[in-house]
Amino acid sequence: MTPTEPSIVTVAAPESAREAYARLRAEIGKIIVGQDEVVDQLLMAIFSRGHAVVVGVPGLAKTLLISTIARTLSLDFSRIQFTPDLMPSDITGTEVIQEDKSTGQRQLKFVRGPVFSNVILADEINRTPPKTQAALLEAMQERQVTVGGTRHLLPEPFFVLATQNPIEQEGTYPLPEAQLDRFMFQIHISYPTESEELEIVRRSGEKTHGHISPVLDALGISRMQDLVRKTPVADHVIRYALRLVRATRVKEPMDGGVERPRLVHEYVSLGAGPRASEYLIQAAKSRAVLMGDPHVTPEHVRAVAKPVLRHRLLMNFNAEADQVTTDAVIEGLLASVLVEGTSGEERRQMEKVMR
């Protein structure tokens, strides 16, 4: 490390977390042009101990973005290219017979697969059969791999950032809703603006690559996660998140006589489950920490509603016919579901927590 190279940020308080976030954005910006919202959502998922699936057409630098984030976090990075012939053992690892040259005895030895890393880029996860997809999703949920009856713990921290091509092509196996539900976020990456694309082409033509300096290490990430977990949330904010999620369940009665939004009635076949409520609050906490706010507000919940909910709503045929997207339904939810005011007791509790 040169004397002028920035050092790793030591996260000990919300102020240092904000400094780490600013440094991360600056370092990532050396390689990635634009996509500020996508970068924020990926960082929120990581600091919430969640996984994310990134959806975008080919050529939008999804792989480069994820590998760049891994470099800024001083984490081991492993890229798995999902193909139709990929087997579960190609991900998790397998047992092989090894011979001890001194004794001549043979024994089974477990050879770890690429899933034994901190950041896993599951590239084009929808191009591999369901059995192989399930092997990765089991590792995501249990944070371990079982081979030959022996458990092998995955390293900490551990994040899976998958990419998925939205274009339906022959030979693809889209993840079912039940498996998508294990991802905290579904992040949509869009085309760059004209000015951003100009900068991309200029950098490409100059053949220059920015030098990335690590900002956080594993200990710093763990402390960021602790800050997120301990961020206070008032009851009225939790109830707001619950009302957003429960309003998507078309066959369930609304609480308190609140009317369900019209878009949900007309276009949603199956709503979000309780995991969505948990992830809404976790993601809102992470956003509050990154924004430097001392506690979670309804605005933080609203800011993360789309990436948390968009892959948990099963749309019906009417939505396909009318070309209504899940994002449009979520926007209708945010416009229709109101925030309750805090009671005096809730305000006193929040002031006590913040002292």
C-alpha cells in the first residue's frame, strides 16, 4: 500500500458508516458509470445479510459491477457461469479418492466448489436446470453444504448476487416464485443515459482502468451489519410495512376497513408472504444507516419497496394483456396505503432509544 492510498475504514459508529458508504461509492465510480440506484441496492442487500438477483439485458456490465463491489469490500470473489450442463457438484464441490503415497491407503477427500467464497456471482442463473439452481439456493438459505453426510460451513460473510436475463430464450429455466422469494432484492438494471453512455465509450476507447482501493474488510462489514440490525424502528413504521405487504394478498381481508388498491384487485393473483415484511424492515434499516439517519422512517420503507416486492407478486393474465408490471402495482400501493401517525407513547419510546 502506498502512503497516499486510503486505508480501510474502521466502522465504530454511524458517522464512520456514512464515511464508508461515501468511500465505497467513490471507489465503485472509478469503474462503473452511473447506476447509482443499483449500487445502493446491492450495498443495502450486503449490509442486511441478504442476497440479490440482478435483472437486465446483456451488455449492461452486471458482472463488472458485482466484481467491483467485491474488490472494494476486500472479499473473495467467485464467478459461476451457469450453463445447461452445469451439475450441482460443480457448484458445491465433490468427494474424490486420494491415495496416501506413504501408506498406499485410499481415502475420500472433499474438494470444495466455487460456492466456498464470500461473494458469489451466479451469472445467468436462469440458464441452468432446476436441480442445479436448487443446490445454490440451499447454500444461500442454510449457509452450508452437505456432501456425503458431512456438513461444510460456508465462509462469512457470504452473499449470492445472481444475474438473470429477462429475455425469454430457448434453453432458459426461469426461477419459480418460491425460489425467487429467497432473494432479498430483485434489482432491475436499465440502459445508461446518453451522457453516461458517452463516458462509457470514452473510457473504453482510452483503455484506462481505475485503480480500486479496498474500503471495508470482513470485520468492517460485520460491524456495518450490526449497526443495521440495531437501528431502531418505531411500531408505526413496522405497521406501515405490514400494511403494504398485506394489501397485496388479494384473498385476505384488509385490516381496519382499509380499501385494497384497484391495481391489486385487477392484476395480482398471489401476494407477498411474511418474508417480504421482514425484508422491508431489514432493507429500510440498511438504507437509514447508509443515508446517515438515526432511525427508520416510512420514507426508507417506501424507497426499498420495489426491489423487495417486485419478485414476490404473481401477476394474472389481465396484467399480461394490459402490460401492467409489478412496479406499476407497487407504485399504486405506495400511493394508496397511508402512514399512520405515531402515538405519544411511541414517540416517548423512540426518544428513549435515541438518547
